[in-house]
Amino acid sequence: MPDSVLHRTSTDQTRPRKKILIIGAGDFQLPLVQQAAKTCQVLLAAPVISAAFDPYISDRLIVDVRDESAILAFAQEHKIDGVITDQTDIAVRSVAYVAEKMGLPGIGYETGLLFTDKSRMRKRLAELGLPLLANRTVSSVEDAIAFYRELGGAKSSASVRVIIKPLDTQGSRGVQVCASEQEIRDKYDEAARWSGSHEVIVEHFATGREFVVESLVLDHQYRTLCIGDTLYFDIPDAFAAKSRIFPTTADNALRQKVLDLDEKIITGFGLTQGITHSEYIMEGDEVYLIETAARGGGVFISSDLISLSSGLHTEQFLIDIALGQQKEMPRILPQQCFCGYMAFYLPVGRVIRADGIEDVLAFPFVHRTQLGKLHVGIENHEGATDKTSRLALIVSGDTREELMQHMAQVRSTLQIEVEAPDGSIRQPIWE
């Protein structure tokens, strides 16, 4: 692939390819890189860049994606025309920083902070007069315990639970539920170590129904793309969804209540452009924001589930806004099908059987997977600790019932066995 020119047969001239910097190089950024490489010279900045990206990029910077100054220097050296990321939180600030410093299209650095700092999010919700769960930002375990006591944790005969969260992590790293002062003492350091500032949010733990909303903004105009249901693994302190399914089964009134709140938050946060991913939870009849992000949903929600749901080509939209080429609101279709991701964890140990992968990849209702990572002999040393260690598949159906049937067919077709360190044979964790 040429590094710097694209031949245009309509004018019989060569024009320089625009340079676009993409920050982040995990599985979920690959679709964006692949799309950008069709028309642009792609530069990539990430701490690790696998060989899968090699055919699509012209230069790379191995760097912590939070190192704003180093990434800016790289971008200025190459005189980039646009900068973007997707499906990852920790790159959003750097994207906003580089765009602002270079006068490129972006969301602004302050807005980038607002969408990546859980404390700032909650302060802005309060300013907007929107519902929020009782919470406090703390910098010590004693402050966390003091707030827990204010919520009645030390006095009530019933168990009071709080959730403690790093301010700016991703993949639910460090997020834990506590039901006593001792649990807070035991778990606080793990939450704090994942926070860039070492501060932690302590928040009332809600347990109601959860939703996920994907939306689009262009020139401050908001549009809903799709709304889905979130279903979790039954694993303590592993706040990871086993599936997200679009559209939601909520009735029209509840669905609209969630979407109205989403629009108030996204517009109230002042987002100028981009794709947003927001998660909501109910407590009683009220709906509360868990968190919102100025990027598309991970686990291929942005690259695949938005497209399957609304017809939007998300990657091309993101490229076009980064380059200042998106002038009109794209066409957004009504929900096109039932679709979702299904995910599983591998137990700790060595994979000794991995059958059915080719059969699953051949299913017409399976659209994208991470099964390429799975083969006999691989060692898994990570437990079910965070979202990033899941393996996922995108599946669709004409009806919700058919989608559920397709997901069950995938599970029964994949025959995976893991030999644990104690010699026992274990199956993937789907629930």
C-alpha cells in the first residue's frame, strides 16, 4: 500500500493522502485502522502494536496512550490532519489534547476530561439537576469509611453496600463492591492503584436493571443510534457484561425515559461531535448514569453492533469528523435486526481442546469474533478480573428469540477445555 499518495482516476492526478493518527491498538481499534487505511496514511500510537496492524500503518509510536506530550510531539512531527480513537476510554483525553493543540477537529480537552473522570461527571450531573446516586470522591480509606458511615453503613442492621471505583480506569479494573468497613479497608488500595490521581469514587450500590445507549453528535446535534440491555456474569467483583443485546426489551415509556436522560447528559456535557457510549442503572423507578464516554462502545459495539442496528458506518463517520469532512448528519435507520455480543472467560490454565471454531466462524449470523486468539496450547494466567480479558463474538438474528437460539448454537458448537494448575479440566465461563 502506498505510504503517501492515492491515485485518483477521475482527475488522473495524484493527491497526498491525509495523515490520520489513531491512538490505541487493541482488538477493538483494528476495524477503525483498517477502514482509515483505505483512504488515509495511518499513524498509530499505543504501548503495544501487534502484527495485525502492520499492513495498515505507515508509522508508529510505542507509548503509554496517556502520555499527551509525547503523542503531541509525534503528531506535530508528522503534520497529521486528524486524530481519533474508538472503543477505549484512556485514549480520549490524548485525542482531545492533540486535536486542541494542533487546531484540528475535536471535542476540546476540558470536554475530554469530563467524559473520562467519574468525579467530574457526577459534579456536572449535579449542575444539570439530573439524578445521581449518593457518592463522594475521596483520597484516603478513612474518608471512604466516613462516607460509608454517613450512608448508614455502621448503624443499620441491614447491610449497606457501596461500590468503589477509580476515577479514570477502563475495563472495570479496581471496581469493587463493599458491604462493611472492613471490606473497604481490604479493597481500597486495589481501587486507588488503578486511578491516575489515586482518588476513588465511593457510591451507593444500585442493583436494578441496566441499559446501554449508543448515540451520535455532529455540530452539537444529538441523535440516538440504539439502546440495549446489559446482562452480567455472576462473578464477584467482575463488573463485566456477558452480553449486551440490542434493542432493549423495555416498554416504550421506560425506553424513552432512558433516552431522554441520555440526550440531556450528552448535550449538557457540551459534546461537539463523535459517538457516545453510556451505561445506566435503575434504582426503584429512577434511572441513573453509571458512566458515559465520548467514544463508541467496546467489544465491537461501535464497529459492528451500531452498524447492524442503525446502518451507520461508524468507522467512516469517525474518520470523517476527525478530518473535518463530515458536514451533514448521516442517515440513521430504525433498528434493523436483533443483535448483541456474547462473551466468555477462560479459566486459568492451559487450553487443551479448542474445537468448533471454524464452524462458528462459518455461521452467517456470526459477524466478528476474538476466536483467532484461541488455540490449543495457549496459557491463560488471568482470572475473570476485568472486561479486557473476555473473548467475545458478535451475533445477530431476525427476532430476539432467533438471536437467543443463535447464541445457544455458538455455545454448543464451541468445545473448549482448559487444564487448570491443579490438573482438573474446566470449561469456559459463560455465566
